[in-house]
Amino acid sequence: MLIKQFGLAVRQLREGRGWSQERLAEAADLNRSFIGEIERGAATPSLLTVEKLAHALGIGLAGLLARCEPELID
Amino acid sequence: MLIKQFGLAVRQLREGRGWSQERLAEAADLNRSFIGEIERGAATPSLLTVEKLAHALGIGLAGLLARCEPELID
């Protein structure tokens, strides 16, 4: 399911940078608990939240979402 | 702004297929007026709505979003 895959992708990218959820929340101007929910696939982000996360993680929107659909890469 | 660019991308893809907003709404299982708002950049879609639109338009998520950030392609 996309939301779970998206959460996993965000977690992998965050941990790849050695960041805490607090650090990512600060960089993305989002709430720390919301980051936790997104990573668990328990919250559906808006396109603007996806953009904030991609920007904070230093990856393009398409690049971040490509990680959620490896087999559907367009 | 991302939301405006996303709306434009959806409209271009829809019109490229010769579809009406009704046709896209039906294919994406979304409300016709919501499609209009999205295309005008007046509504912020969730990631699941983005997925529904990409699927209905026969394009991958990353492919659809790459159209919104030509200069930021990852």
C-alpha cells in the first residue's frame, strides 16, 4: 500500500542521514508526532507535506515517490 | 507553486487523452468538482488522491510529479 511504502521511504531516507524524527520535523517544519505517524503509514500526507519532506531530505518529489513504486517507475 | 503546477499537469494529461473532467472523475473515483478545483490549483490533493489520478491517467506517480518539478528532477 502506497502510504506504508511512503512512510518506509521517509524513514529510510531519514535514518540514512542519521537524523532523528525531531531533526526531520524541524527541517520540514512539521510536527514530530506527525512524522512518526507518516513513517508508520498511519497518516496520509498531502502533496504539500510530501513536498516539505522531500525538500527537507534533499530529494526531488519524483525521486521520493519513485521509491514508493519501484515496479511502476514511469 | 507546486499545487498550481500539479493542477496544470493533470489538466494537460486529461486533455491530452481527450477526456472531460467527468471522464477523469469517473476513472479516478473522485468527485467531478474536486477535479476542477485540483486543476485550478484550488485544492491540495492527498497522496492517495495523487495516486488515484496518476493511475486513472495511466502514468506513474513519479512520472506525474516529475511534470510538476521539471527543474528539480531527481
